[in-house]
Amino acid sequence: MSVASQKKSDKVVRDPIHGNISVHPEELRLIDTPVFQRLRRIKQLGFAYLVFPTAVHTRFEHSLGTMHIASRIAEHLALDTVPLLRTAALLHDIGHGPFSHSSELIVETYFKEHHEAITGDKIRQPDVAGAIELAGLDVEEVVSLATGAGSTYQNKIISSEMDADILDYMLRDSYYTGVAFGTVDLDRIISSLEVWNDRLVISGKSQYNAESLLVARYLMWPVVYLHRTECIADCMLVRAMVRAVEDGSLSAQEIYRMDDYEVTAYLLSLDGYPADIMGRLNDRKLFVQLDTKGRSDLTPETLARLIALREDPQRSLAMENALADELDVPRGYLTVDVLKPPQKSVRDSPRVIPDILVRHGEEVVRIDRLSRLARALTAGTWDHWFCSVYVADEHADSAKDTIVKKAINSPLQYLSDCILS
């Protein structure tokens, strides 16, 4: 909200990214609900703090920042739905699981729901829905905007390739990791937005503002979001949680009621493997890399097999155990990490697919039709993709000896040729 329109009854949150963030009384009712306060205890970047010690910021402050940016965009566009957009932006991450994206794969596999659907369920909870209705807003409209279910220009303010969510997390993640690549000119990007024929676009003369965001995202993926140490830690957590789920000691539904601290304490309280893995994560005794391949290192057939394996987590676990047996590593202490491939339909995959619309005269076109840079970034996204095999440090030497003894050129190729075939 602009300073000029700030109400005396508003609270002000001091934020290192945006300065003063105004919070209206009706928004404070939402913030004070237990389901929203839980976001204080979910780190925005999961295990990135193992690499960047100050990256301990949470979904809570990110949600406030997203609300602030959405409000600025709505005011710039002179929309009359500012309260609705602010509320949807505030609640857009309310369904995230512990350690952010790390737990999503488990819930999707065993609970058959993505976090956007869980976001909708949590917004409909009585205390949250009641606060929304007290503000004079429609709960289902908030759900539609917060979960990206619609395709209107207002949805695009919350969920698109240049939305309030991305703009906040790029600035916030860059600040807290100390990696300057994510810095973008927020003022110029907001000023370049307009509504044209009911579509959210940037003006043609401001094309470079969108290009700067694409470049920032392209550089942040390999340096921060796909840092190898964070990927290893994510794999370890997922394996510990899967073991607890399959043992019947933890339900997938319970996971999404927990925060980072509760999951950590719960896994440590269990006997055996889950407690051992969580203890290793706490002490930063991480698995080490045994093998890694990029797209150019694999045949098209091997690439397709490995990506298909990623789409079936339960089969992936079985194949992982088979590879561990082959390399004489105890099950659970060898993991196979296959990244999401660059694709159009997944916003959090390591890619730059510039679905950003530019008003070019009287025509609206995607930015990659006008920008050679955007096309190059899209093509270069595969350079970030990799698949790897990680193994507990104490088993690394014996695994390498077994690889030599059995004349295995690459564990990943062996997995494809001998186990997946």
C-alpha cells in the first residue's frame, strides 16, 4: 500500500527488503491464525543454510513481502481489487510443507495432492475463512488467486513468470544468501506492467526489465537453488521421511501440519534410520557425490529412462535399493537424485521458459519472439540439469572399490542399462 493511503489503524512491519510494510487490521487477523504463524517456522530455502549460513529466512516474511509487491502492482494498475489481491498474495504459501519444497514429493506421492491444493484447503479452514469473510471478501475468489487456478490478469499478479511471488523471493533470497545475482530493479519492473486486452503485459519499450529478471533467475538456479550440498541434504531428508511414512510411524497428512522444527524433533525421536539421517543433517555429516551426469553426458535413451524414474518415486526407491545392493552399500545410504527437467508446466523446475507477454505495438507476444537473449536463456537452461548418485561418506571408498572390481563405468549408466532395462 502506498504511504499516502496508509491508515492510522494499520500496523507497520519493518522489512530489510521493502522497508515499511503496512498491514491492515483485517490482514492482521489472518496473520494471527495458527496456520499462518506456522510459516514462521518453515525456512524459505530449506537446507540452503548449510551452504549460506544467513539463509534462514522463512515463508512468513516472504508472504508479507509478496503481499506488499502485489499491492504495489495493483495500485500501479489502478485496480479496484487491491484488498483481494493483497489477501491472496498473503496466503499464497500457506500450504507449504516443512523445509519448503523438500517435503512436497512425499506428499504428492502418498497424499496425492500438490501444495497448491493444500493451500486451498487451509484457506477454507474456519478461522482463516472467517477472517476473510469479515474483511468482506469471497473465500473462493481468494483461493482461486492464491493457488493460481485462474487465468485472468489478476491471477497473473500472483502466479506467473513475473509475479509478486517471484519478485519477492528473488530479492529476498539474494539478500539472505549474499548472492547478488538475484538482485532485480523492482521499481522499474512494476512501472513497466500494464493491462492490455485483459492480459498482464509489459510495454515493448521496457523489454529489458523482463530480460533482467530472466537473467537473474537463470543465474540463481545453479548457484543457490541447485547447489549440490542443498540437493544432497534434500535427498537425505526425503529418504528419512519416506522411511517413516512407509513404516507407518508418520502419515503424509501429518507432514503438512508440521513445521521444520517438529519434523526434525519427530524424526530424531524415532529408532533407527530416520533418526540417524536427521542426526547427520543436524551435524552436517552429509552424503558425498559418487557419480553425476548432465544432459550431454547421457544418451537420449538413458536420459529418458532416468527422467521417467523421477516421475515414479516408489519405483525410484526400489531401483535405488537395487543399485545400493549392487555396490554393497546398505539400503538408504545411497540415493539417486534426478532433477526436474526444464519444462513449461512447472514453475519451480530449473529453467527459464519466458512465458512473459510483451505489448509490441497492437500485438501481444511472448518475450522470446522478440528477444534473442530470452531464447538463449531458455536453450541454456538444460546446462543446469543433472542427475547424481550420493552415498554416505563411510561407504564411499568401498563403493568405489566395488565399481572398479565389477568394471562399472558409471553407476548411473549401470542403473539405466542393467536395472531399469
